[in-house]
Amino acid sequence: MSNNSAKNLFIYGSLICFIALIVLTIDTMGTLDKRAPEITEKVDAGKKVWHKYDCIGCHTIFGNGSYFAPDMTKATERKPKGYLKKFLLDPRTIKPDAAMPRLGMSEEEADDLLAFLDWTSKVDTNNWPPKPVLAVATAGRGSGQGQMLFQKHDCAACHQIQGLGGTAGPDLTNVGNRRPDIDWHIRHLKDPSSVVSGSAMPAFANLTDEELKALAEYLTTLK
């Protein structure tokens, strides 16, 4: 290749790349606002709470922060707000061995922070961060539909089975040994606090009797 050809290749190649960059930038700027909901005063107040308590010192959000604690970008999408509020106010009443200390956050601050986390959960992040691998448990009698319900309702966001899943709630690997009574599980799923005092688990009273029984039967197979 001659020097002149090489020079033309460099010039035209650079020009094409520059034009492509401009087109992509214009397209991104045109769609950016559509990927996030409106920022309200409460969301703004929640962001200030996030900074006040240096949440980013332990958690990540939109890929920024530390990796000592779970990513919070989609927090309210994966965990009930009632549970999150209780945890924010006093983590160890929910999980006695929680590494997160009691921050002294007020209820108003907790509500504002949840508004901010709800906003981040609704931002279109192209499916980032990916959801954790759902636990694959040993199948047993009646576990087919129950296991699908376990996955459908994202129970693995809070519970582990065989080392896979969240740690916000009790490990369910051997729950069938600890709680072999199907009726107990049905009552617990319908109204957790009625059988476990102070439970932060949300109620699944919206499930049909058939679904409750299937999910309860699945839980009793985990041994």
C-alpha cells in the first residue's frame, strides 16, 4: 500500500468513525430521558438520604459503589418495600446476624430512601444487574408446580437453597426437616406474622388454595 493510500484510509476511516459516534450520541441523548421515570421531590430527598448514610460505601448502584453488600439498583423490584423499610430501620430485628448496623434512620428518611430505590428500580438498565441464579432443589412429590411457583414469585431473592439465592430470609435447604407440616407452611404463606412473630416476609394470600398447597408441598420436600 502506498503512502497516499494509507493516508486516505486513515482520513476516511477516522471520518466514518466520527460520524458514527455523532449518530450514536444523538440517538442516545434522544432516548435517555425515556429510560428513567420522573424525579420527584421525594426521590431527590431519598438520594440525599443515600448520600447522608454513605450507602454507596457498602452497596453498588448503577454499577458504582462498593461490593461488600448487595447491589441496590433493583432493590424494590426484588424485595417488598415493607421488608426493606423494617430492614433499614433496624437490620438485626429482621436478620440477627446482619452485617449492616442500625443507622439511626428515621421513618421519614426510610420512606424517602425507598422512594429513591423505587425510582432506580424503574430505570431501564438493559437488564443490568442480572438476576441471581435461582436455586435448583431436589425434586420430590408434588414439587413440580411448587418449584415453578417458588421461581415465579422470586423467593430466591430472599432465601437460599443448597447455597444459591439470597440471604435476607432463612435458608430453606432443610426446611422440610424443620417444618414438615404442610398446613403450617400454608398458614405461613397466607400470613407470615401470624405464625412467626415480627416476620418481615410479605403475605402470599393472593395465591389460590391449590397454589398455596403446591408451594407448601414443595417446601416440605427440601430436606
